[in-house]
Amino acid sequence: MSIILKKLKSWEGFLVLILICTILVNSFNSEAFLTLNNQINVFELSVEKIIIALFMVFIILNAEIDLSVASMMGLSACALGVLVESGIPMIPALGLCLMIGALGGAFNGFWIAVFKLPSLVVTLAMLIGFRGLARVLVEDRSISVFPSWFEALGQQPFLGPFPLSLIIFLGCTVFVVFVLQYTAFGRYVYVIGNNQKVALYAGINVVRVQMYLFTAIGVISALAGILFAARLGAVRGDMGVSFELDIITIVLLGGISIFGGKGSIYGVILSILIVLYLRNGMSLMNVTGHIQTGVIGALLILSVLIPNLQKMIYDYSRQRRKRL
Amino acid sequence: MLNAMVALSIIVIVVGVYFSVRKKINSVKVNNISNLLHRLRPETLRELILLLLILLVVIFFSIVIDHYLNARLFNRVSTSVAIIGILAIGQALVVLTRNIDLSVGAVVGFTAYFVGQQLSQNNEMTPLVAICMAIGIGALMGSFNGFLVAFCRIPAIIVTLGTMALFRTLLVEYSDAQTVLTVNLPQWLLELPRINVVSYEGLHFRLVVAVMCVVVILFHLILRYTSFGRKIYAVGSNPEAAANSGFQSRKIIFITFVMCGALAGLTGFMYLARFGNITVVAGSGLELKSVAAVVVGGINIFGGSGSIFGATLGAVMIDLLENSLIRWLQISEFWRDAMLGMLILCSVATDSVVMKRFRKYRLKKITQKEEKL
């Protein structure tokens, strides 16, 4: 019993409580919520965000941030559209898009890891830069020239009732949990986030780890862009604008500290469920998209505010006890 | 025209160099360039280089575009700099304390819409009341940010990313999908952007530009000569040292956010005066431009160094590029966002690589000289 109570007091326990509340409220409000179709729909509609969020965990654990992911999604989707339009077959075009993602990510990583520029500014610059390139590629058109099998992959069930994107998401989840919890690389990420100097003295190649991470998130963003293009069947220059808000909210709500080094991947998986169910619940209650964005913004602030207040109250009471 | 402008800029640069090294010239003789270089403050050097770059951009575009350099260019660029410039000053204050404000675009949009709606419902409202209302709402929103950053200890990037969405939602809900229309606005507001303070052969020095100049000079003086201004630099350059010297860092950070919000409110008013028709997406994208102006203007993103003049020059540079790229027909106008991103990255990279070396070199020279004495 005491173990359960102790678990409930942690951040993950708090998230479980919120999750149960959300599910209860949602299922009271709408009978459609707990059907398998709706559940798959919930995940399918924002699978791009949650895949990126899983990998964003590594970046934020590393005490860095990547704001350019949504723009990279747009860029890779637009590049795919332009490549296919110019007559290049689908498979090489997909490969080229992933290459663009890797190059973009490595470009970010180069400035952040090698030159030690703040990731906030570098990725903010690339938030504008990648989006600008996407606009240069397609200007103000919308391209929809994809072969039917590609669109079917994005829109129709692939294995049983599950679409391909959902299977990719599940694969990514297993991969991320494995890497973060059971490999040396995962431990390196935590150490670098806790204290970069200590990591350096412990003989960890910080530059290489950071380069890997930023390249990986570039590739994943490009993959998410491709999935997005497949789901919509068309690409435009403003695809995925301001997705970074949802992505960062999911990661921080999951209990990953913005200062790096703290938090677990299980919390993030819980917070993915919470954010998706919240959005779905609001949609089922006919709340407009703008209010949903506002709620996500408030959630982002609260997810850092609550632990901070907790710590302040704790410190205050300890000081008082000391004085007594 | 071209020659006159080039000559004018060269004079400005020479005078700038002279004034910044004048005091030292009196005491130590300037023998050669390297001596002059290490006498110059790195920040001043950075601003002079930026000024030179702006000049080069003007010369470049006047070669590739026909009828580029004329009075209309000055009028157009100066009016749009007035908007982004004031916003950049607010952003500069926040960045100087090692924070960032991404919600300014939403604040501009909200104040522009709110004041516009009040004015179209109540045409008798005096200009002063409208301006005060805009500044007040902006300051209120800024204080919300500032409270969360300074007193709840949440990183500024998280707070302002959240409030960017929150304020925009507030605007969408408040507007109820209506648009502020130019026809409903009072006459004085529509004439405001066209009022000239001085005009000479088609060169118009607009009132809004004069307002920007006043704000620039005011904040430059505050940052240079008041203890509050010096404290902003102190908090930004070394928070621990500032706290140990007994500065109330939280209060200072809070006030910079309030000021940033107030300036964003003023920008919102000018945005309303300039564009008239305000929709719910008004001002989106301005937050990135203001950060760009600040970073290009040489304000260190780690806080503690840079000047208001630099931020203003950064705003001029960005607006000049944007206004020129639209008119350059060989290149798609869609390039301008990509260019803006590269510009930010280049200026941060030069700051951290080249300027750091220059600072070290200068420090070495100065200590050598002192040892000799």
C-alpha cells in the first residue's frame, strides 16, 4: 500500500490521475470516445507530433531545445512534392527527403555541438529558415501528385485496423524506451544534460552524442513530414505551422526538466495520451481549434509551474522547520 | 542621390569612429590601424560594421534594381522600421537580461484589434486615451509574462511560447471572427501615418518615425545613464554576481517584461494606424522578426551586452532586405524568410566566433599596454 502511495506522489502518479480524469470526463461526454475507431483516429490524427515528441525527449534531456522540427516537417513534405512532381520515382524521392532531414538536423547540430551556440537561437533561426525554404520550393501552390499506393498507406488501415503510421509510432516508442533505459547511449544523454563538464571529464564524446541526437531528430522530422504528406495527400508551404508548441508541451508535461537531465520516458508516454485525449475530448465537445491551442499553451505553462510551486513550498516549509 | 547617400554614410562612420576613440586619442597617440582597432569598444565596432553592411546592401540593390534609390524607398522603409524598431527595443530589453519574449507578436495583434474595435465603436475617443489604452493592455500582458518568469522561475522560452498561444486564443475568442475595418475607424487615425514632421523634396520624415526616434533615444539614455539601466546589464551578464551585490534581479526582470509588453502595445497602436484592417492573425510572425532584429543588431543572446542603437540598426537591416527582395524580380520573393533565418544564424555565429576572438585580442593588448606603463 505504501509503495502505491509513494508512486502516486511522484509526477507520473499525478499524470496517471489526470489521465484517468480525462478518460472519465471524455467517456461521459461522448459515447463514441471509447470505441476502437475513435481511439485509432485520435492517434492517427496527430501521429506526426507524437513521433517527434518521443525523440524531442532526448534533446530536452540534453538541456537543449529544437524549435525547428515543425519547419523541417514542412520542408521535407514540400521537397517530396516537388521531387515527385519533377518526375523522380517515389522510393528515391522518399530517400532524398530523409537525406534532407539528416542534413538539416546535422546543420543544427554542427552549430550547437561544435561551436557551442545556444540551441534556442540556432533552431529559432532554422524555424524561419526551413520554413522559408519550404515556401521557396512550392511558393503558394498546393501539390498533390502522389501515386495512389502512397496515399493509401497514409489513409487506409495497413495491418488489421491499424494504419502504417501508428505501427511506426509503436516501433519508435519501443526503440526510444530501449535506448534511453537500457543502453549506454541513453545514460550519456542523461549525464550530458545533468552536467556537460562532468560528461566531458568522464570521457564522453559530447560533440558526437549531440551531433547524433540532432541528426536523428532531423531525420525523424522529415519522416513525420512524409507521413503527414501521405495522410493529407497534398503538400503546402504552411504544413505543420506551430506544431512545436504541442511537441514541447507533451515533453515538458511528461516531467522532463527543461534544464536537462531529469525525467523519464514513461511520463512522456502518459502525457502523450493526456494531450491527445484532451484535444479529442474538446473536439467531441465542439470546442474550436483556437481554444484547443490556448488550452495546450496553458498546459505548457502549468506543466512547469506546478513542479516549481511544489518545490518553492517545500523549500519554504523546510526553512520554517529549521528556524523552529 | 546615390553619391550623396554614400558620402553621408561614410561621414557618419568616420564621425562614429572618431567620437568613440576621441578620449583615448588625446592621451595616447594612434599610430596604426591595429592600435585603433583595439582602442575601439567591440560593441561599437560591431555597430559600425552593421552600418557598413546596410550601406553595401543599399549599393548592391541600387545596381541590380532600376529606379531603386529614391525618396519613396526612404519613406517606405522608414515607416515599416518604425513598427519593427519599437518592438525590437522591447525585445532588446528582455534579451539583455538573458530572457526572450516570443509572445510580442500576439500582444501586438491583440492590442491592435482591441483598440481598433473600441475606436470603431466610439469615434469620439481622443488619441491620447487610445494610445494609453494600447500601452496599458500591452503592459498588462507583459506583466503576466514577467510574473511567471521572474517570480515563478519558469524559463522565459516556455512561458512566452505558452502565452503566444494563449494571447492569440484570447484575441480569436474576443473578436468572434469579426474584422476591424478601415471605414469604421476615426479620421485622425487614418491620417496619422501620413503626417510629416519634416519633408524635403519628397523625402518625408513621418511622425511615426519621429516617435520611434524618441523611444530609441529615451531607452538609450535609460540604459546608459540610469542605475536601473546598468542593473539590466548586470543581471544579464552575471546573474549570480548581480544577486550577490544585492540587486533585486527578479524585480528587474519583471520590469523589463512589463516594458517589453508596453512597447509591444505601442507597436500594436501603430500597426492599427498603418494597416487599418485588423484580422485575428495580425502581428503573427513579428515575434521572430523582433528577435532577428535584436540578434542581428549585436545584442548577445546570453544577455549583458549590446545596445539599443544596435537593435535599431538590426531592425533597419531586416526591413531594408525585406523591402528590397520584394522588388528584386530575378529572385522569388519567397526567399526572404530563408534569408532572414540565415541572417540570424550568421550574426550569432560571427558574434560567438569572431567577436570572442577580437575581445580576447583586445584584452591582451590592453593588459600589455598597462604592463608597459
